[in-house]
Amino acid sequence: MRNVKLIIAYDGTDYKGWQIQTSEPTIQGVIEEKLGIILNQQTRIAGSGRTDAGVHALNQVAHFIANSKIEPELLKKGLNSLLPPDIVLKELSEVDADFHARYSAKSRVYKYLIWRGDTFSPFCRRFSWQMHYQLDLEEMRKAAECLVGLHDFASFQGTGSASLSSEREIMRFTIRGRAKGWIVTTIEASAFLRHMVRNIMGTLIEVGKGSMTVAEFRNIFASKDRSRAGITAPPQGLFLKKVKY
């Protein structure tokens, strides 16, 4: 028996998220199906965490237990030959028996992309939140400062969450303007609540637009009341960038 680690990149546009479902296409479901063909047995993979419908990953991590002697490189090539072009297996390796893609992780890094311009781009629509608004990035940064550290993020927790606690620790939160209208937000945390990044972004945008003050943002965060926060930002701008172990 071998413990096999996968690093996967995917365009989540046409999938109902990571976690397997009975009637909808998911990343986990597609990989398990193709893996079953190669190994000639049903194989369940465990991911580092769930990504929502339409969310992408640059380096999602997963693992599975294999009763197979197929060499890692051959297994990688075989799996990539069967996977659709919007899912790519970047790395496959054998790891220690105690490695778990989710429970061994120390932190996750997410990136959210905003494209701001006078005219929307058909080439950016699948991978960013496009908007016409001018955004005050400095005010957004001031608002985001209060999020760093160990806090209760109930104000930004999506409905239907099964988490027993809404406490999470954010280690890093940056908002940077790039050339040609790109705005890149990077958030690193021990773990994330359901829709947490998207709900934070939907509220920070209100600060950037001038519709909400920094003080109001901080009050919303302290209130632990999701109904007071902003909209849930669209999924296509969100990427799982890295999982740290």
C-alpha cells in the first residue's frame, strides 16, 4: 500500500466545485473516475480543502492510498492522458504514510483577481471579477488590516457552513494594483470558512468604491453578523494558489 500525493491545477468554470456529487461534474469526481480506470479499482482521493463551483486552483493538493505497483511518473502520464484539458496533474509522488492532504496542511494561500477597466474583456471574464468602478486600494488595505490575526470570522461565513467554529487565523493579507487594470489580493490563513474569501472581497469592494467607510467595515467584522456584510464576490476571480505543509 502506498500513499500518493497529487498537485493539481484546474479551471473550475465548468465544475460544481471540488467535492464529489452524485449528479454534477466536480474536480474530485473526474479525477477519481479516471484514476479508477488506470488502477482498475475504485479509489477515493482526499483534497486539502473544498473549492466552490467556478473557483480555480493553481496548486490543489490531494492524496490517495494505492494498492498498485505502477511507477509514479507512469501513473502521472496515464492520468493526464485521460483527464480533460481543464484539469492537469502537475506532480505525483509517493509520500510518508502519515501525510494527509487536509490535516497535514499548515496554511492555505488564496488569490483573488479583479480586472478594472472601462470596457470588459472577453478573455478575462472566466478568471476575474470585472468592474468599471474606480477603487481606492489604500482604503481597502486599511479596512483589511483588522482581519490579520486570530479572529471570529462569522460576519464572512457563508450560509450552510458545517464548521463547528468560525474562528480562523489570517497570517497575510495583501492588496496590490498591477499594470493594465489588474488588482491582486492574496490571503493566507490556517483554514477558511465557506465563502469566506469571497464574502470578504464583496465587502472590501464597498470600501474601495466609497460606499462603506473603514470604520463601518470594522464594525461589521466585529458584529459577527453576516447579514450586515457585502455581497459574495463571484467565484471566477478566486484561485487556490498554494497549500503549505
